[in-house]
Amino acid sequence: MTKLAIMGAMEEEITPLLEYFTDIKKNNYANNTYYECRLGDLDVVIAYSKIGKVFSTLTASTMIQKFGCDTLLFSGVAGGINPQLKIGDLIVANKLSQHDLDITAFGHPYGYVPGGSVYVNTDQKLKDIALEVAKESDIKIIEGIIATGDQFVANEKRKEFIESTFQADALEMEGASVAVVCDALNVPCLILRAISDTADMDAGFNFDEFLESSAKNSASFLMKVIERIK
Ligand code: ADE
């Protein structure tokens, strides 16, 4: 690894990460701010993309193609689907899907377009390191499927559809798009999330209450993973 990308979607998701770094150089590009810094011998670029698949695709592509990052780690929050996931708990994605991608009218499965695939995988090695670090530190983490879409889900019916269609354990708004970029450009990626809500009718309220604390859980665990891989 020569240059590490660390991404979130919202400012609240990267603020707790930036606190671990000093000598940060701000670089404005494509309507966003990229924070260039170092961790020991390692060059690091940190950014939040703004919410959703389009902005996260732009940021992931920029970090790889303009800034030359060759490993990408994502930290943030998600809505829990798997009942084992309580607010604050961590999930690392083994694969991700776009739950709002729908050309079923042409006989294709949800999440599929020709030339793509319903699921995109993440890097096995990075995920194994995350699971190992959690085990050693006695931190609860679940390895599972994350479904991504341009919707804040606060509705049991939509949540059930996403669970039954994609066997998803959690849902959010950026992971699959970032993983698609990384897969296409051969950059290993890790998608880590901490639960902020359970995507039900209380989701909006819970999200506001737990965004900051769950984002911090995800960020502090990610820093432990980075210590191991750097
Ligand atoms: N991220 C965190 N909670 C979410 C939810 N309920 N829907 C979409 N993205 C989320």
C-alpha cells in the first residue's frame, strides 16, 4: 500500500477520523474538500462525499484516479436489518447490492443491469483483518450483506423488501457504489458501518440521536484496523 483513501458520506462520519491526524493539507477539487495527511510512512487522503450513490461514486473515483489512492476504507453509519445488530454495533460488508436498481420490467433481478452483477464483493484480506482486530479487542462485529440505495429507509415495508430480496443485514446510501468503483479499478476496499437506527418508523429520530456516537464507533474501530494494515 502506498496511499490510503479514507471515506465517509457525511461530515459527522469523517470528523472523528480527522482528529487522529495532524498536518492536514486541504485540497479543493470537484466541489469537495480532500484532506491530505500522513500516518507514519503512509500517505492518506480523507474526504466525505455527501450523501448518496452519485456523490460517493465521484469521491471514490477521485480518490483513486486523481489522488492515486490504492486502498480504500469507508467508515460511517447504517440502518440495521439483522435483529442481532443493535444501535452502535459494527458491520463489515462481505458483499453489497444496489437495492433501488430496478429493471425488473425486462426480466432482470433487482439490483442487476447488463454488464454488472447483483452483488459486488469487498476485499477478503481487509475484511479478515477487521474481523481479527475485533476478535482480539473483544469488539462485537457482524460480517454481512449491505444494501445501498438513494433512499433514507424509515419504513418496515421497504426494509422487509430489502431484507427478503437481497438478504441484507444493513442498509445505507453509499457502500455499493463505492465498492463498484473499487472493484472496477482493482482497488481493495473495506466498507465498515456502525448502526445508527433500524430503518423503521423511528429511524429519522434515532438517526439524529445516534449519528454522532455511531459514526465515532465506526471511526475508532477503523483506526484500529489501519494500525494493523499500515
Ligand atoms: N444510514 C443510516 N441509517 C439509514 C437508513 N435508515 N436509511 C438509509 N441510510 C441510512
